[in-house]
Amino acid sequence: MHFEIKYGKNLPKELKNIFKKAIDKYSEIIPTWCHVIYVKHEEPDEDGSPAHIVVQEKYREATITLSTTILSEEPKERIDRIILHELIHIAIDPLATVAQKIINKAIENDKLKVWAEGQLEEKEEAVIQDLLRIFKKYPPS
Ligand SMILES: [Zn+2]
């Protein structure tokens, strides 16, 4: 693999194994600029999402947080798809970051800025879900 994975000490073994399997399967998605992926394990956010990611292209790293509730996801294959969703975020982050920079620079009207950011987030998530569907139909060998 062209990147390193650093697991948090509190990550349950079962979850670590699920993540390892997923990253082996989907490692080609990770762009070469990403040198390190940190995997953290924390209480879910206020929105209760099972996972989230922070990508910092300029530091060549991404931090995936798998929530303490993720292991209760059913069916179990859903965890694999949640992880894949987060990994795709890494691949499309440069585009999302540029779009955010354009919004910041070009839009002065606060209301319009909030709307544009909402659109960006919604479309980014939708594109990822579309790509997930393609991966489900044509899984990597
Ligand atoms: Zn997402």
C-alpha cells in the first residue's frame, strides 16, 4: 500500500479487522497524495452518524472517526459500505476543497453562501452514494 494506517489504541479488535478488510479491498481509491490515514474511535457526533472524516490534503493525511455505535449497524455489510463511503471522501476531497474555496472567495452574501455550502455538501454526499452503488455492482477483485 502507498499509505500508512495508524489505528487508535481504543479501536475494538472486531472493528479494526473490518476496517483492515475494507482498506485492503478498496486501497486503490486512496489517492497517492494521501500518506497517512488515522482511524479513531469516539462517541457519535450530535447528528449520530456512524462515521465521519476530516481530510487534510495539504498535510497528506485523513482522519476517519468510526463511532462507538458503528458495530451495532445492521446488516454487518453496512459497516463495510460506511467505511467505503469515508474512503471515497478522500478521493474527491480536492474537488470539494476547491469548490469551498470558490464559495468563500466569490460569495459575499451570507445567505447565498450558506445555500451554496449546503448544495456542495448535498451533492458531494450524493456523488459518493452513486459511486458506492457502482462499487456494489462491480466490486474490486
Ligand atoms: Zn459523507
